[in-house]
Amino acid sequence: MGVLSVVRHRGRVADPISLQRALACAEDRVSALKAQLAQLCGPERPLTPLPRPIRIWMDGAFDMMHYGHANAFRQGRALGTHLVVGVNDDASISACKGPPLMDDAERLEMVRSCKWVDEVVPHVPYVMSDEYVRWVIETYRIDYVVHGDDPCIVEGRDVYESAQKIGKYRTIPRTEGVSTTEIVGRMLQITEDPAPRRLNFFSRAPQPALYVPRESKFMTTSVMLNRFADGTRPPPTGARVVFVSGAWDMFHAGHVAFLEAARALGDYLLVGVHNDAIVNRRRRNQFPVMNLNERTLSVLSCRHVDDVLIDPPLNLTREMIASLKIATVVHGTGHDDTHTIDASDPYEVPKEMGIFVKLPQQRPLNVQCVVERIRLNHERLASKVKRKAVAEQEYYTNRYGF
């Protein structure tokens, strides 16, 4: 009998005697493994010490967190073995950049949900003093402070000047073609054109022009998809597979909370990401804000997700459920895809099979809430987007010489 089965029986913690037996069993196993290792190495082959952990620090506001942020975390962690991320608080961001769209709790939840982040530190100042940098390095045993290769200047001072002075600073390539400013710019277009646009593919009446996905400046290569798919695996034999599907547009804390709750219903979470045409047909205005490739990367970066099904059928079939070994199909009451013109029920088959579960809304946040926050701050954000666009053009000019 394994140690875990000794310690726990049907979900209940065992009594002290059982725990002592489990501990003795574990100690015997450790001793046996040490003996085997000693025989393999022998006196002429001393054990090679394990490499020292390399601890990386990254920090930022991470407002409207997107797959560009996640890719930065991936690159940062690749420079070491443990990634600590500091998240600026609302007051610090407001003083330097203006109030963020997402509050402290929402931004912290998004950073914690990224599968490349090992540890999160809240309430980090946007501009770190020399004393604060030294405190961070000593407290969290940091080897390198990491940031993108684009300059971060506030009031004429490089935010990472302190780390550079002591030789602890490293840079990573910026994820080109995506930024919070660029994404906010897309959403500003929606708030400027509030007229609903729904398409009915079954009507013979003259229809509006078909939705044309926005041209993404981000180059989604197979290499990048493979990097984001790091850690995905097929479900183990006998695993209870949970399936959810949706748009996952503007991937946010509401999505993360829902996926975490869905994952708790089984052993393996498979997430379907619908294509742009389906999302537009089932939603309003100029949605989706982000295209299929961008939304897929966002979902793949979430630690609660085991794998992604790209462009699944809208209506689940028995064949699909059987081939993917799906045991539970989940939908949320506060899901972003509630607007629909389809007469059919996408979940008719799983309901008939008795494997459909509806989860209550985990967090009062969806894409419409985000759009409303953009609308209320339209003038300020439009001005900020215009300023940042100039700065980003300067970045590309300096980098590529045009």
C-alpha cells in the first residue's frame, strides 16, 4: 500500500498511529533509495551536487494582463529555476500612470494563474528605490531582476537603475505585436461603435457584411504555440476529463476563477476555444477583440488548464464526447457567451447523457464589464493610447532602423 493511501482513506486524515506508520514506511523507502544510489555511484564516482536554484524577480502593473505578459514570464523563468513576480498596487500605478482598469485582487489573480509564475508579491511600488531593490534581493534571495529590453523611464529615471548598478539586471526580448495599449485601443473601437451587429446565417434577407477578424500584429508561429503548450499532456488512464468551451476573449480574472472551479470537478481540464466567426455570431458589436490564436495562447498560459481544443464544434456530439473521453461538460451561469441567436442548445447531448453541470458565476466580471470600464474612461484612455503609440513607434525605429 502506498504512503498516500496509508495517510488518507476516502478523503479522511488518518489517526496519529497511522501517520507514524506512514512516516516509518517513507523513511525505510528513503534509506533503500540511498543505498541503491550509493551502489550505482560507488566510491570512485561521488555524487554530483544538485545545481543551486536560480531565483528570478520580475515586477509590473499587469493591468489587462495578456499573453504578452505570460510570454515575458515564460522567458524570465527560463533564465532560472524559480520566478517571483511583484505586482504594483493601485495607488502606486495611479501615481505614475493613472488608475488601472483592473483592481489589485483581479491583477493578482491573473498573475498567480500563470503557469510559469512560482511566487507572487503584492503591493510592490511602481518605482523601486535602491533600498527597496536591496530588500527584495535579500528577502526573496533574488539572483537576477529581469525586464523587457524596452526602456522603462519614469520622471526621467530608469526604473531598473538600482538593479543595474549592482550587476543583478537582465533583459529579455519584448513580445512584439502585442501590448496593453494596443489591446485597449481595440476595445476603444468597440465603445465608439455601440450599435449591435448580429448575423443570421439562416435568413434569406439581406445580411450585414460578414465579420472580418482584426489583423493581428503578433506573429503566431508554431514555435510560439509549442512553447505555450509546455506542460500539456494527454489525460492519464482513468482520469475524469472535464470539458468547457467558450470565447475566452480578453482573458480575465472571471475566466480564471471559472476554470479553477471547473478543474476541481475532475482530474483533467480540456478547454475548447471557439473560432472568431462563432464568437461574433453569438455575441455583439465588434467581438471578438482578440483573434483565435491570441485567445488560445491566453488559455494555454493558465495553470488550471491541462490542454486546449482549438475550434471545437459549437454543438457537442456523442462522437466528440466519446473520442475525447469526456466525463463532465461544464458551463457557467455568468459565461461571456450568453448572447445567441441559435435556436439549438449546444449542450443538448451532454444534458441527455446526464453529464452536464452548470456552475454559478465565480467572480462578477466578464468582457462586458471590461468594456464598460473602458467606456467610462474613454477620453483618458484614448489620450494615453495616442501617447503610447508614439513611444512604441520610437521603439521599433530604434530596434529596426525604420
